Amino acid sequence: SASFHKFIDDFLRELGFEPPRVNQDLWLQKSDEYEGYGYLATHVDDIIIVAKDSVKYMDVIQQHFLVRDVTGSPDYYLGNDLIRRGNKVHVSTKNYLMEVLCKYQEKHGALAKENLPL
């Protein structure tokens, strides 16, 4: 709802985050400890944090909100697989697409190139 979005906006601004002009669900905070930013993205009731010290941010959030699943590093977020290789994270939709294709196959029968809705 609009009132919840306003509440989250105010809360994240109090933590020192600012949204860029192009995306109201992505929040940036310039780090005082190193050169770079901490990132926080929201989607409905999901939050993902990408920062050198993400635990610090999560601790503050947990003081104000009931948080169900706090994992060190998610492997899946909003239909995307997050695959770590060294210090990089690769994003893949392979599992999501496989789920969609399986549901399509269950409903419409065998998959063939000619009966896929493209």
C-alpha cells in the first residue's frame, strides 16, 4: 500500500539510505568506512541487502520489523538464482524458467517448439 511504502521510505532515509531517481525500490548509502555504497532493494515485503557489512543493516531492520528468513547469502531472490563465483554474483533465471515450462507441460501436454507461446 502507499502508506506502507511511505513508512519504509521514511525508515530507510533515517538509516541514511537514498533512492536513485530512476528506481524507488532501490536504496543506496555511501559508506563512511570504505569507498563504495551499500545497496538495499525492496519488493513488496522482501528485502535484499548488498553491502560490505549487511549484518549491521539487518540488525537495525530486525529491531523494527518482524523478519522471517535471515540468511547470510541468499541463493534465490524474486525468481532469480544467485550464483557466486569468486567475488562475483551471477544472476540466472534457469530454475524459474524450468518451473514455468513444467507447469505449461502439465497443463498443455508435451513441450514442442511449435506449441510454445512465444
